[in-house]
Amino acid sequence: MNMPDPQAFAATWMNQLTDPTAWQGWMKMPAAGATGMPQANPLAGVFKDFNVSISPARLDTLRQDYLQKVGQLWQDFMSGKTPALHDKRFSGSEWSATPFAAFTAASYLLNGEFMLALADAVEAGPRERQKIRFTVQQMVDAMSPANFLATNPEAQAKLIETKGESLTKGLQNMLEDLRKGRISQTDESAFEVGVNVGTTQGHVVFENDLFQLIQYSPATPTVRSVPLLMIPPCINKFYILDLQPENSLVRYVVEQGNTVFMVSWRNPDKSMANLSWDDYVERGAIESIRVAREISGQDKVHVFGFCVGGTIAASALAVLAARGQQPAASLSLLTTLLDFSDTGVLEVFIDEAQVALREAALAKGGIMPGRDLATTFSALRPNDLVWNYVQQNYLKGKVPPAFDLLYWNADSTNLPGPMFCWYLRNTYLENKLKVPGQLTVCGVPVDLGRIDCPVFVYGSKEDHIVPWPAAFASVNLLNPKKPKANRFVLGASGHIAGVINPTSKGKRSYWVNDSTAEKKGRKTEASRGPRSADEWFAGATENKGSWWPEWARFLQENGGEEIPAPTQPGNAQYQQSEPAPGRYVKARAD
């Protein structure tokens, strides 16, 4: 077997790196090959848009460390020792069955480790460094030998075992995905909205051109007088909150004795190409609050917002507060950003140049395609949401198993261009929403601090879209005159899996920080409350299971008296038009 000498190659390559005068030229060298030892500069072009450098001392340290590890790996290979592969992509027995496969994987992991160390060593601002690291991580993940038939021994074994059928099936899967314009992550034929996902019983009781309002049928003989209005994100379908009976948050809160309304956003088409952020606030959230109050006959409603739905909900309540109205008995925000100081890995997609580009294309009208949003979110976790399916679906010819959450994930939603551009610039880019009076929404200056109601804020500990300290920041923005009425709960897992954690499963855990202040028989946070996420977590305690009961108790504490459950949806003015989940949620972006 004619293998390259990694020590000689690495020494030559590293000598180029340590020569400061050759740095800019090195940046323009050809890119690396897909597998094995690097063929040239693996970071070709990554730094071309950044004025950055690495200190010679730091570079020399990285060089020495890399050379030492390369030498050890080569010695192990020549002596017949199989390297350990501590990466789930190479956990199959086939990777360790032959020295060449193991060496290919090990050298890839070593090269990837070095490339990421280089990215971390650049002398640049935090935002630039994050962009560089993200770009390098994307390239490292794409270069994995597991992504190519020629270097994936598991796929090769499957090819031999099936006498070529796996390759034929893989090509069919790939062609079908090309037709759909996305990688299949689940067996989409196994689900249908309204049949086995989004099945909680209810009726549409109101609609306009922007949303339908669903009222769910009661599951208890009595309910709390204050109804619950749920405002989901408009960038996704609402049925993430109502997947199947065993993991439906909607069903859970209905069974806890609440009258529940749900906003079902319309999937925008060309007729909605000029809708703005103000439309979503005024004709969406504010209108749904008005209708829920009129149907229930109550002055106040619990307002719930999830992700960008929470940003819309809080904006709506701030607009109403500016108009002298306080219609919320409470506000619940799940994985929501109001302070956009820390937007996690999404920062790599948002800067002045990228926002200006979107504005030039969409700000005066147009549609932001749902498939583009889905691609962006998949890029945040490429090994789990892209390359895993390339390996399984295309290289091995498998059909992905049925999974309701991934079916929902593939059910994309478009956005109106003007609304999308306003949201990007004023929140993610310029972070104006948190500043009192900085933004005018629906004709009035908004001040989140004027919202007068108890607040429940939830964050997920491993959330890469809304980092939990950023979610926590909402606690200090809202209800400043009565901070002890606010409550923060931290759940395990990520942006979606942390939220959809039913009590029946007994999985994961959550953290609360209770102090000595008492309210209605249970502890709440002190009158001042922790000012920072770190301070809050330092005094928090972990509890096993779902956080849902914590929220249910919060709703109960602020939910008013018990009254007979409504016998019919809607009222004389707002009558049922069709069964839940309604037709808006069934419209697909593609």
C-alpha cells in the first residue's frame, strides 16, 4: 500500500504556516482533498474576507503539537496498532476492521482538530472569530470520510451485502430529494397533519388573511376563568406544540383545566408579499388577543409566545400598553429573544452586508422561501441534520424512520419579505427592541417594561438558536415594578427537544431557583431577583423530569376562579367554521 509520509508533508506544510511573509499567499493555496492527510491548505479562502492573523508563537505551538500527533499516528499505523476513534460517526465496527479505514478516520479527526485550533487562534473580534470558526467547522464536517462511498467502509460493506441494491436505492433516494429540494430526514409518508399529528380536538372560530384562531375543546368539567392564548413562531407550523397525544403541549394544558386558543399562521404566498412586522403584531397577535377576550368574556388572557412568536407577543403587549391597555393576566415566553445581544451561532448569518442584501431583494415586497430558512437551520447542526442523512439515505440506501418532530421540521413556512427584513435589522442586527422607545411599532413607541403582568420565561440549556442566558435576559426587561412575580425555568436539551418534554416520558430535567419570598403557598424569586443568568444558575436546583408542571402551576396561580367549561366553541359572533387544525396549517411552502 503506497501511503504518504505524513511527517514529511506536515513539516513542509507547517513551515509555510510559520513564515509570516508567506501568510497571505498561503491563504490562497488550493483547498484540501476530501480524506486522509491534507493535500494543501485546508482553509483556502476562509480568511479572504477577514483582516486577521495568528501570532507566530501561537502558530508554532500549534505546529509542534500537530507534528507530534501526526508522528505518533504514523508510528501506530506502521506498527499495526489501530487508533482509537472517539467520534460517533466512526463507531461502526467496519471503521476499526481494517488499518487503512481506521487511519483515514484518525487522520481526518487530527486534521479537523488542527484546523479548528487555527480558527480559534486567529486574532480578531468575537464576531469575526465566530464566523471563521463556523466556516471552518462546516468544511471540516463536509470533509469527513464517512460522507463518501470510496472512504466509508460501512457503506462499502452494505454495497457488497446487498449486491449493489443499496447503491441503486441510494441513488433513487437522492433523485427524489433533488426533486423535493431538500434532504429527507424522516419517512414523510407516515404522517398527515390533522390525522396523526396536530390532532387535539377543537374548531377554528376566527380567521383573517394572516391567521386562523383555534379554540380547543375542554377536557375537564371546569376550567380556570382566564383563557390561554398561544402564539407560535410564524417561521414554523404551530403543530410542533401538538404533535401526537403523548407529546402534545396543547393537550397537556387543556387537560390541566384551561380554555386554550391557538394562532395558526397562514403560510405566506405572493398575495402576502408586502406584509410587515406591524401586520403580524396588529392584525395577528393583537387581533387574536381581542377575539379570545370577546369569546371568553374575560378582560384578560394568558398570553403565550414560543421563539419568534414570543417576540411578536411581547411586542403586541408593549403596543397595547402604550395605548393604555393591559389585557394580559400573564405572559409566558419559551426560548424567546427580546434582548438580542447574544444570538448564538445565528450571528454568523447576520451582519450589515447580509441584511442589506436581503433588504435590496425583499424589503419592498417578496417572499422569503421557507426552504432557505430550513437550510440555514440545518447548517447549524450539519452532522445531525445533513451528513447523517447523506450517509444513511444515499450511501447505504436506507429509508429514514418515521419521526414526528422531523416531519414537522421539513414542513417549511415562507415569510413576507418586508416583515423578515424589518425583523432582521431591528432585532438581530441593531437590537432595538430592548431599548424603551427606540422602536415604533404599529404607530407607537414600544417599551417592554410597561407590560404589567406576571412573567414566566423558559430557556433550554443546550439551545443553539436562543442561548439560555439570552432567554433569561427577558426576566430583567419585563414587569420591572413587580419582579418577584416573574419566574424563570431552565430545561435540559435544545431549542425544540427541551420544550417538547412531556411529563409521561419522565425524561431529562429542569432547574429552578426558589428563594424565601412566598406567594400563594409556593416559593418564588426574591424581590430583587438574580440580575444575571450566572447568578441565577448558581442558586438553582435541578429536578428530574418535565418542566411542564411548573408552567401549569404558574397558569393556575394567575388563572382566576374555576368556572364551568364552555359547552360550545366560539360565541354568537365568532362561530366555528372548520375542525382543528384548520386549513392554513396544511398549506405547504413547497
